[in-house]
Amino acid sequence: MEKYGAFGEKMMYGKKVLGVIRSTFLIGPTETIERAWYAARADGHAAKVLKLLEG
């Protein structure tokens, strides 16, 4: 997770903590990361990713 930037220092309730950074990765047909979203909010995020995939 650290290698992909999905684990590290973040702010939680005004304090710096170590933990999982909410992330989404779009893996292409050649098994490479084609797009990454960090600190994604749950509301509407899946719809944004689907819209991108649809073209």
C-alpha cells in the first residue's frame, strides 16, 4: 500500500495519524495503473469512475 501511496500520514479529526488513504486504482488490460484517485469521497465517486470508463 505504501508503494502506491495508499498508506501514510493523513489528518483524522484534526490529528495527524498513519493509516489507509482511501484510494481507487484503474488497472488497464496490461495490468498497469492507468489512473489513480486519492482521498476519494464515497458520494458520487463510483459514478465518476463509471462515466470515465464509458467514454
